[in-house]
Amino acid sequence: MSELIVHKFGGSCLRDKADIDRIGQLVSSFAAKPVIVVSALWGVTDRLMRAANDPYYAGRLVEDLRRQHLKFSPGIDKSIHYEKFNKILRMISCDLVTLSTEPSTPAARNRILAAGERLSALVVAHRLQHFGLDAHPVGAEDIGLRLKGRTAAKMVDLENSKLTLSRDNIEGIPILTGWFGEGDDGEIAILTRGGSDHSASAFANLLKANRVILWKDVDGILALNPRWGIASPTIDYLGYGEAMELSIHGASILHPFAVEPLIESGIPMEIRNVSHKIGKEATTIIGPDIMSSSSEIKALGCKTGVAIITTSKPLQKEFFQIVEEEGITVWSLNSTPSGSRVIISAHDLETIEPEIQEMKIEYRTAIISMVGNGIDASIVELLNLEIEVISESKHGLRLILETDDIIGSLTTLAGINGLISQ
């Protein structure tokens, strides 16, 4: 069987017509059979979200979308895809009417949001056909991709997807829609923003791909999120566990669940810059965790706004149910008959407010994740910072930081650990 590569192109790689031409050049440069996963064209999802939230003000949205997509892929209005293209646009119009009179209609809202990916798959497939590529648009739910949850889903349901996966609709080079699938209730469910990366990894698992490439408009994963303004190097290699830890704490270009579907089969993930010279090596590779006897700090993740919740009683099951249903990340949890201590992001407090009314809440500046192999808590003793170690694992160290100067503290941490670019 020939090698198979899943290529994922996000909205940042779909800004104009030339970008689709670039996709054709890139996938053709690999000898392996391609499967392409696409997000909506640049800016389309934001426009659809605004329209779904305020359908009265949608205005000429549908005609604007028609013109935008025709500009990306001229001639689609005279192609075999035009009937489906029009059907999607009509569906947006109908669902906007529904939302204008019945705002609490999640199925209509999700159909509107998913339309961006559907339109993108159509125009990308049509344009690639001009390159002589046998491209065919395929909706995620048409091949049986199942998600865990209803309406808003946390992640792909791989086990159920394996049972429902249909290859009948996969022919030639499939252009698959990311970000959505069929929920537990049979209706369209949507992943969180950036979830198309997770979709691509799930497709790689289901189709037994040899690797998955996430094409981005950046040079791989940096040791520090560029939002902090601290120059840091690109990370050449991350183990699965390290990548998952960093995605939760600060790697904005990687969805928190993008890696998980790859672990069991050991499928590598590559982060590549869509603008780089064809044939250049991947800037960041994610694969099996490699443990060594020496410690190595590869990256710093940081999330600001931390809430420490304490109580003299054990936590009740209702608390855990809300945490699970809302997808709240718990940074640390210690619950015993004599008392409990939970650490979460401060912005999640409102969601679980009914369950914490009698609990004590303290606030801290940030939670830091020092990501890497063999990191020992003793390193904290070398830092002249107000830090509490809350957990250690083979993938890194989690710390709570209290400071009036978050940039300065991060610069200190990065400098000590050699994570500042020269």
C-alpha cells in the first residue's frame, strides 16, 4: 500500500485564489497519496458567527459569500459543483430566517457555521481540478465522522467513527471538511475554534495515514507563545505528551486535542510553513515521547488568571459533572474526606458558580508549564520568583506564579532555561 499523508490547511492558508494554487503545488510535491482537510476561507467563520448571533443584521451576507467564493474559484458556477454550491447558500438563508424568529435553534446555528467549511471544500476541489488533480469535496458527516457531544463537541469520537466510517464517498483526492461532524443526537456538532487540526488527526487515525501535516503561516511551534513579545526559537521535536501539555498552556497554533488521535498508532505530525520553499524540512515534528537521562526544558506555556478553590469538604459529583460537561481544564485537584483544593482558570469560575458558593477562592497571576524531559522541582529553588509547584510529570512541571510583572517573570524563566533567541 502506498504512503498516505493528511494535509490540513487552515483559514490563514486560504486568503486568496493564489493560496489554492499553492495547495496544489504543495500536495503535488509529495509522492504519497494526499488527503486534504480544509477550514473555511479566511474570515468566513467569523462572519458566519456574527450572522448566526445577529441574524437580523446579516444583510447581504449570502451574496457576499457567493462573490467571495466565485472569486477564489472562477468557473465553479459552470461546473458540476454549482448545484451543491447554491444549495449551501440557500441553506444559510433559510437558517438565518429560522434564527431571526427562533434564536434558540442550535441545529440551524451549527448548519450556518459548518457552511464555511462546506463552501471551502467545494472551491478548493474545483480549483485543484484545474491542476489536473482528481479532487472531490467530501463533508465530514458523509463519511461518518462522529463527535462526542451535542451541538458543541469537545472532541472526535474515534471509536464510534471507526464503526460508522464509510469509504464509499472517498475517491481520488478527497477534500474533507474540518471542524464539524455528526453529534450524539444525529445533528451537526461543532468543535471548538481550531478544531480542524483535531479533525485532521482523527482522519489520519481513521484512514491509517503515515503522517499528518498541519500547514500554517508561521515557522513551527515556538518555545514561548509570541503574544508575550519574547523572541524564542522554534522547537524541532516534541513528544506527544509534551505537545499536549504545551497546547493546553500556550501553543496557540495547536489545538489541545490535535495530537491525541495519533498516539496509539504512532503517527507523526509535522508543522510546516505554507510559504516555505517546496521540499524544505518540517520546522516542528511531533511524535513518540523520547525519554533520556538528562533533563531538557523545551518550552514555557503560560495561562494568566488562576483561581484556587478550597473547601473543608470533599467535592460533590455535581461539581465534576459541570467540569466535564463544560470542558473545563483542571490544572490540579486534591479531594479528600477532610477537604479539597482545585486549581482552574479564573474565567471558568462563572460556569461553576452554583457549586462553589461556600468555597474559599484565591487568585494568582498565572499558571506556568515548563515543558520537557526530566525536569525536577528543585529548579524552582534557583528562581527568585514567588512560585508554587503544583504538579510534576514526565512531560514537565506545572507552577503557579504570583507577580506584578508577568513579562519580566517570563523573561527571567526563559533566560535561565536558554529559551530566548539570540
